[in-house]
Amino acid sequence: MSGIDYSERIPNNVDLSSDRRLQRALEKWQPAYLDWWRSMGPEGWQEKDVYLRTAISVDKGGWAHFDYVQMPEYRWGIFLADAQPDRKIGFGDHMGEDAWQEVPGEYRNMLRRIIVTQGDTEPASVEQQRALGACAPSLYDLRNLFQVNVEEGRHLWAMVYLLHGFFGRDGREEAEELLARRAGDEDKPRILDAFNQACTDWLTFFCFTTFTDRDGKYQLGALAESGFDPLARTCRFMLTEEVHHLFVGQTGVERVLRRACQLAAQDPNGDVRAQGGVDFDTIQKFVNYWFSYSLDLFGSEVSSNAADFFASGLKGRWREDKYDEHTALDSVMNIPHVKDGKLEDVEVEMRIAMNEVLRNEYVEDCVKVLDKWNKALVQEGRPDIVITLPSTRFHRRQGIYADVHFDPTGKAISADEFEANRDTWLPTDEDRAYVVSLMQAVYEPGKVANWIAAPRKGINGQPFEYEYVRL
Ligand SMILES: [Fe+2]
Ligand SMILES: [Fe+2]
């Protein structure tokens, strides 16, 4: 049941060959996807052998197979987690009804918007990261970048399957648009802001995979609860792949921090930059920047859309089953609002606060990541250095805090005060140029750039010295 049919042009476990129309539509989309991959995927690496994992089953144990693959030959396919028999809708106004196997007519537009918005982030990140291979700090990192990239490509396939399979003609049009928008393009940008930001260096990549891919984890988790069963099953399997992306980010930043400690110890003045590393202040500023951009992805703290998504049964909470009550009709949340320059708690109906509920889950998870980084700093003999998460109000461009200025502790301040401190809180052009100046490719197996520590172990039981990408 969970086995994947690899004899097909499009590997899948959805019995695609039994639906000729859908199969033909997807086979028509496939060359357009490959054109997009070749022109917008990793630049200059398409003909190289990369040690990649490919999904071969959706079973929890042993779902992945590792081997050398040239990226355009990667078996992108459509994999859904196994169906749960007699699954019911677990929350909202349709709680307890049979989960939908077809699109519920009354929610068609809402559902399509949810799928398109999620789908758009997948190719966007590939586009953002396409030049990073030219300055990879090691072959191990290079391989991890490509692993993340091909899986984001597969996530696009997952969303396009839903559009083609369940939304007819407008689904097919949306699938074309997903290949037409471009990250950072002025005329045809990607839908969400974080996915139009430049990713010119590996510290950015590690912050992005820590904070922005982690937003993805929570969005997918909320959609894995969906009453629309094909979406729920799709997202459940995507979450399995996403774990590695978060690992790449978290361990990446940790290695930059460890190396900064080692370089500071080598310098007579403890100056990390003098030794060619990334200093702690710069790392903190990158964390501030990407954490705040990623918070925006959850949407406004007070949102009638969020209430509608929940009420309709399309988007639930993170691990809905840990809640005792699933209608969220009789509860409220206190959300601080700014009134006359002061913060004041405002009681918000729980459904309206659903974005904030999900964002809070995300922030809790980020706190755990920061704990790990700070533990690494202690291990490296620097308990005096602590990396912190800024307040969720700091540097926001979406939601109820977007029009007010806050310092990293969450205190409301004037625009002038914010501008006066901007360069100590957020990366400056000079900081970015400095980080970019460190980005020199290291392609020798077992070697690593000076500004980052080697990882503790390799991939799939291989040593760090393994030839993860054949040049
Ligand atoms: Fe993804
Ligand atoms: Fe991801």
C-alpha cells in the first residue's frame, strides 16, 4: 500500500495510472517543471552526481534510499501518507463528519488559496538558493543544500497534484502560475515576503532553514489536520522530509557559533572577524532578521481568514488531538494591542486568534533551538555569549504590530529610536558584505571553510570526508 510505483513516468502512490486524464495533465506539466528546474534550480550543478536520498516508501521506518543522482534525474513524485480508514474531521463546524475525499464546494476558493499559497513557497526557496552552490563551505553542506532543494521541488509536485487532481481547469492554471512567478522579481514576485528576500550567503541559508522552513513545519502541521483528506495526507508525508531541512539549519548555525568561539580563542583580542569568522553580534542580527520575517508568515494576530479556515475544517491547530475541545467557540485569547503608545491586553475570540495560536507553537519550538545553540556556546567555553530571540513584536511587517516600532524586548518605541538602533539590531549592508566576503567554495572532500566548524557526523552513516558531490 505504501510502496511507490517507480515504473511510471511520475513515481506515485496514488494509483495515477487509473486516472488517465489526471496522468496526462501531470505528464504535460512535467516538462515545464523540468524546464523551470534547469533554469531556476541550482546553478551550474545539474550534470553532477550528488549523494541524495529519494523517497521509496511512505513507511515511517526505511522510507528513503541514498545514492548518487544527477538532480534533473531525481524521481520527483507524488507521495501521500497512508489513508486512515474512516477518518473524521477533527475540528471546526464540521467536527465529527466524514473527512472530505473531494473538494467541498462551498470552500473551494478558500481551499485553493491555501494550497496555492503553500505551494508557492516551495519553488520560491529553490530560486532564492540557486547561487549558493558556488560558495559552499564543504561538499557535505553542498549536498545538504541540494537535498533541501530537490525536496522543495517535490513539495511543489505534491501541491500541484492536488491542484490538478481536484480543481479542474483553474487548478491547472494555478499550477502554471506556480512555475511563472519568481522569487524577488518585481513584476511577478512570489506570494509571501520572506520568499522574495535574497539568499546570498550560507549564514542566511542556515537562518532560513532554521526559521523559515520551521514556519513550513507548522503550516504543514496545521494542514495535516485538514478535513480535506488528500491535503492532510500530502502534508503528513511532507513533514517527514522537512525534518532534515530543519536539521540543516539548526546544526548549520550551531557550527558557525562553535567556530566563532574557536576563532575568538585564537585571537589576542578575542576578535572573531580578525580571524575570518562571523562574530556573535552579526549572528544575532541575522537571527533577529529571519525570525521576524518568518513570524510574518503566520499572518495577522487578529484574522477573520484564520477563523474561517478553522471553522470550515480546512486548517486546524498544531496537533489538534492535544486539545480537549475542538470547536474553539467558547474560548478567548489575550493579545496585547498598542493604544496611545502603550500595550494593552485585548480579549480576542479564539478562532480569530488562530494565527497567533499557531505562531505561539512555532515560537516555543524556536526557543528550544536557541537553547541548543546556547548550550553549544557553553560547551565551547563561552557561557558569556547568549543568542536570544527578539520579541514577536519586533520588526514586523504584517499584523497588528506592523505600524508601530518595538525594540527587541518588545517595548514600543518611536520610529526615530528604532532608526537610531537599527544597525545594532538588524544586519547592515556592511555586515552582509562581510559575510558574503567569507563565502569561498571548499570542494575538497573532508575540508571545510574557516568560518564554520565541521559537522560531528556525515549523512546516512557516511563519514564527513565522503565525496558527497562528485565534481
Ligand atoms: Fe517544503
Ligand atoms: Fe523545507
